[in-house]
Amino acid sequence: MIAVSACLAGIACRYDGQDKEITKIKQMVVDGEAIPFCPEVMGGLSIPRNPAEIVGGDGVDVWNGRAKVIDNQEKDVTKEYKSGAMLALNKMQELHITKIIMKENSPSCGSCAIYAGTFSGKVKDGAGVAAALFKANGIEVISEFTI
């Protein structure tokens, strides 16, 4: 059993109320081969919600207190991102999940690229808040672009 970003499985949980369905990933969930997770929703954020980006670094820096997750209205949503990541990690550990396919560029799920923190559409190298936590706890994080 693996986990997947819920939006990739066709669940409309993104900040804009949409999904980013990939048919193959949705079918994995339908077939019982994967479980969908959305750390942002698990952290209490609404659907839809204001877009957010990591300012001052990446997900590793958020966990080390050097960066924050800020939405486009300048609201600090770091607490929600961290809380959702922890809840998702706990559930994955409970289910013995060791691999997750995640949505690239997301401030939560980006495995190796995230938006640059400028709300300009530019991306930078780095992991999202949840992806960084999962990696630090031995969960293999895979970009949807590699499947």
C-alpha cells in the first residue's frame, strides 16, 4: 500500500477547489492500492483557500524555524501546514506506508520543487512542508512527474 496526494487521485481539495487528477493514480485508489491524503486539509485549511507559498526557504527550513508558509493575503498559515503534515505522517506510520506520490510545486507536497515564495509563478528547488517531514521520517517521496 502506498499513499498519494489526494488531488492527484481526483479529489477536489486544492487551494482553488480543483483537483489535478492523474488517471493512473486515481485508478490505484479505486483498486485499493493507494490511500489519498491532503495534509493541508488535514491541518484544518478550507476548500477553497487562499494560495500559499513558503517564504524564506523550503519545507526543511519551516521545520527548523527559518521559514514560514504565508498566503497571498499575508496570513501566516505555517501552523496549519505543520499540523496537517504531522497528522498525515502519524496516519501513514499507523498504516505502515513507506512510499507516497506527491503533487510537485505544492508548499505542502512538492517533492523537489516548490513555488518560490513570491506569488509570481516561479518555482525553486526544495521540498514542501509535508514532503520534508515524510522524507525525514523514512517515507519515500515521489513526484507525480516520475510515474
